[in-house]
Amino acid sequence: MDTNDLILRLGADVKPADSRFVTRRLFIALSVGSGLALILLLLWQGLNPDLANAMKHRFFWMKAGYCLALGAPALLSVSRLARPDGQPPRIALSFAVPILLVGLIAAVELVLTPSSQWLAMWLGHSWSVCPWRVLALSGPIFLGLLWAFRAFAPTQLRLAGALAGVSAGALGAMVYGLHCPESSALFLLTWYSLGIGLAAAVGALLGPRLLRW
Amino acid sequence: MTSEDDLKMLMIDGLRGDRRAHEDLLRAIAPILTAYFRRRCGSGGLEPEDLMQETLIAIHEKRATFDASRPFTVWMFAIARYKLIDAYRKLKRSPPTEELSDILAVEGFESAVSARMDVDRLLGFLPSKQSEALRKTKITGLSVAEHAKTSGLSESDVKISVHRGLKGLAARLRGEN
């Protein structure tokens, strides 16, 4: 096609663009995705029947805080990688902070608990299902992010996919915290992290295929 | 009309809905993109013109991802580079290795950008005719004939500008003026 014709055709399509396009679209994707994850949790697992009581304990907030501290830097990076010239901020350190903190609390727990109960504390009642549920709940959020990225222009597809996976995993884990009755830092550190890690791996695997444009 | 500032201004006006500015922008960057792809296509089935048009479409469709607080040319070349890699991927070949390592190295990318800014600053000391001739023939990658045609100068005029510009830069770097 003649370049001039092409330019005129593209020009005919010009409408004012939203200057906060990326942020707004990510916000919609995350709200809808998290809402669907919550509905999924309610239909599938239900809330923790003892939720009101659980919320009085610091473990509930530790779980939520851990997920938030992992999800926030991931989301910030995702919003940068939405642009072709975007580089993620140096976030390796900020991922390490919640992991180290919860690791420290887990170490204290271990010291305070007789070693005969260590295995029970580590595995809780739900170790074998927790990571998979986190992964499943991250699904709608990850799909939301994929939808948002269809209008973005990422150039580092695998990295963007992996960090979208971490974001979705962390938010999914936060939603799962409304059901999960477990209350040890060691459990959180192992099984929640594993679920979030699985979501990251899925994202890294699918990114190059699904984020192409 | 092809400095970073000019292009960015056109881009921002286009984003506000100014159709004329948007068309001017696409017209101004088309030859830059063609030159960019021509230097990187080599032999083997990739057409610089096709890639240029594909990139124009991408720039149009993805224009909302431009962040007005960042340089336009960095955004534009990031899209061009992506389209180039994508084209090589479709051919199941890898792009020229120096290009690929450029892309993979984040540090390299950043220093390339700051090097570009240093070059811009240095060129700023030259008369505009000389800096434009240097920019087009040595950075954008146009031939002397191409630049002569687009700028309306004669070829010998362009050659003289390039020569004087280089001499001026050398003197500047030696600290003579």
C-alpha cells in the first residue's frame, strides 16, 4: 500500500487519547479480576466461618500484608512493562523484604514450638491444596491482565508475563486468605509463596505467546 | 522537523485529537523508520518498506501507551525494534546478533539512550545545517543522496556540511572552541 494513503487512513481514525490510559485499564482489569476471584471463592470454598474472629489475629493481617508486599512491586513493574520503552524498576530487593520478614517470624515460631510439632505446623491442614487454590484464584485476575495487555505494547513478553503472574498470584492469595484458616508464618512462607510462584511460572510460560501484538 | 522536540510536540498534539499533527508525525518518521530497517534487514526476505508501514500502524494503534514525560524517539524505536524482532521470529531466524544483544542488555539500552542525548548535546553546538546533515547521514542512516532529496539541498552541499560538521565536532572535542 502507498505510505501516504496509509497515513491518511490512520489520520482519519484519530480521536483524543486518554493520558492515563495504562493506569485506568489496569485498574479496571484488577477490579473485575479480583471481584471474579472473590465470587469464585464464595461459590467454591466459602469464607472462613470464623472470619470475624480470625481478623482479630495478627496472622490474618500478616497473610494479607505478605501478599500485598509481593503484589505491589509486581504490579508497579507490570504497569511499566505495558509500555514499549518501559523498564521494570529495580524490584528484586523489594520482593526480598516480605520474604525475609516472614522468614524471620517463621524462625521465631520454630524456636518457640517443640520440634515434635514442627511438621504439623509446616503442613497445617491444607498444604496439599493451598498452592493450587491460590493458582486457581489467580486465574480470573490473570485473565483480566491479559485483556488489559491486549491494548498495551509490551516488548519484554516473558518478563511481563511472569510479573503479571506474580501480581495475579499475590492478589489471588489475598482473596484466598478470606477462606484459609491456617495461621503459621512457616505455612504462609511455603505454601502461599509456592502458589504465587506457580502463577508466575504460568505467566512466564504463556507471556511470549499471549502478549504478542 | 525531525528533532526529538518537534516529533514529541506532534505526538502530543495528535494524542489530543489533532489529526493534522498525527499525520505530520507519521509522515516525518516514515523515512527515519525505513532507514532504520534498511540498515538492519540485510538479505533474506524482509522488506524495510513493509516493516516501516507495519510500525506506523503499530505506533498509531498503541499511541495511548506513550508517556508524555518520556522521550518520543525512545518509545518509537522501542516499537520499531519489537517489530523487527517479531519479523525475524516469524521467519524463524534470529536477528543480527549485535542487535539482539543491544535489546537484551537493559544497561546497554540505557547507555545507548544517554549516549544519544550526549550526541544531541554535541550536535547542538553546530550550525543547524551541519548538525542536520550529520544526524541524517550518520545516525539515522540515510545516504547523502537521500538526505539531499528530502532536505532540498544539493548532494555536494550535504557532503560539505557533513565534512565541516565533523571537523567542527573534532575541534570541539579537542577543546579548541
